[in-house]
Amino acid sequence: MRKLDDRVPAVLLRLLGQYGRAFGASRLASELAVEGIELRPRMVRNYLAWMDARGWTENMGRQGRRLTAAGIEELNRIGMAERMSLSGVRLDDLAFRVDIDPIRKRGRIILNLARLPAERARDAAALVREIGQARHGIARNVALALEGESLCGIAAPYGHILLGTVCNVTLNGVLRAAGIPVQARFSGLLDIREHTPIRFSHWIHYDGSTLDPAVLLIRARLTGVLAALRSGNGALLAGFREIPAVALPLAERLIGHLDRMGLGRPIAVGRPGRPLLGIPVPPGRVGIAVPAGMNLIAAIEEAGIHTECGAMSGLYPAEDLLRPQDIERRAAGARRLH
């Protein structure tokens, strides 16, 4: 490499650390472009080889590179102040790029991705269908890739499938495209009692975390999604948004369109200037509690199926999503391969 741009290795470390999985040069080149760094995949591979030589990254073949222990240590040296709010930055970036048209029912939404063993695909699909029928506002439609297939530029490795769920940040993008400013305040756990949302018991601000809050709560095993759906008493993952009160009628129309598309709906909508689920809301604004698409992944984990998950993984055409009644038939294909 004739000349090394000092910014690039640091940004590559941050991207690989942020997503917690292996990525290839083409995907990393796209992510670098968002950061304002234009490089061809060939040049990205040169940087990655340079990082391999220092022991920061490991070449996983077709899956791309992932961080090593030395890479994580180097990432930590970048400084927490520089890495904080990565989740919030990612949220705003993807929300801006959402281009779904709720009227025409076409366009891209944001997917969360989870990798799980192919032999458990049918069990996972049954949970997806159960949650879709329960209708706590969780998006019903999902994406599924069998081994060798891809979602958002990420391939399902041998012996695994990828499950994509609709990220609730999609709503942010739809509202912003309609001229409605949205403030994403936090993501957390929403207590459910007798099938009714009561209050947020835990929350993490997007600007205070390097990882998506829903991923952190799943890893901490604090969710109670299956209990909430089956007994009516548990805890769902949900995000809290605020919009101007004058925009509520338009927002509700757009939400209705998204719900009919199987893309989810709020679990609770407040009144102007009034607290919602224990969260204060300033005058002239309305609170909205939106269930996370990561609830599906949390339920799969609660059922004893190990996943490797990542929130806000990329953009995906809404028209290509599967309905709950189709997911089990598609998942059966994974079982026949093993």
C-alpha cells in the first residue's frame, strides 16, 4: 500500500466492532462511503491485509474479516468518547435511507438479522408464526435466507440460516419522509401485565451505547417475550419516540398503512404533553411506544435456540418479506438440507 490513510483502519475497526460479525470488503466499502471515505473493495482488501498482518483482524474466507482479541484491544484504545453514540448514528443513517412508499407498498425497510442453526429453522419459524398471530404490534412479516443465500449482503454460512425481522426504526424513516420530525429517545423493556403495557422497567439511550440497546438486553437475558405473549405477563423490547402533536393525525394514517403491510404498529400512543407508560413528554409533543422487531429474536433465544444477532443490519425490499403462513414452508427447505 503506497500511502496509508490513518482514518481507515480506525473506522474499519469501529465498523467490525459495532456489528460484531465478519464482513467482506464490498460491504465494508459501502459502510466506509457512508462515513465519507470512498474506496474500492480492492483498496479495502489492502487495508484489511495490513490489519491482518498486525493481528487485528482474521480472514474468515467468504464471510470476510472479523476482529481478533488484539483488534478489540486496539479498538478500545480509540477511546470511549469517540465510540459512544454509534447506535444513534446508525439509527439516523438507516432511517434517512428508508424509502418505502406505504401507499404503493414498495420500497426498502430496515432489517435486524439473526443467524441460527439450520436444524432449528422449523422451530424458529413456528415461533415467528405464533408471535405474528399474537399481534402486540410486532411486525408479522420476516425475511429468511437458507445456507448460501444472502440478506443485506450477508451470506448464511453452512449449517445456518439467517432470519431478518423488521426494525422499528423503519417507522422513523417513514415519518421523516412525510415531513414529521422524530426524536428517538431510547430503547428498553416494557412491562406487560394482563396483556396490557404498563411501564418501561429498563431503558438505554441510543446516544449512550456503542451497541443497539435491544441486543444488549437480549444478551443480558432480561426479556420476557414468550411470557408476555402466552400468559400476558412479561416484558417486551420497545423503543420510545416523540413527534409533534400537530403531526399525530398524519402519523396515525401512515402507521395504519404499515400495519396492513405486516410491518408492525405502535403498542401505545400518548396524548399531547401527557406522560406515556411512565415517561414524561413535553408540551406540544406526543409519545409513541414501538415494539422492536428484535422481540422475535429474543423469543427464539428464550426458547433455547442460540442466535448471533445484530440490530439495524441493513436495508431490504418490503415486498420480498414473507408472511407468517409462508415462513414454515420456507424453513422446511432448510431441514431437508440436513
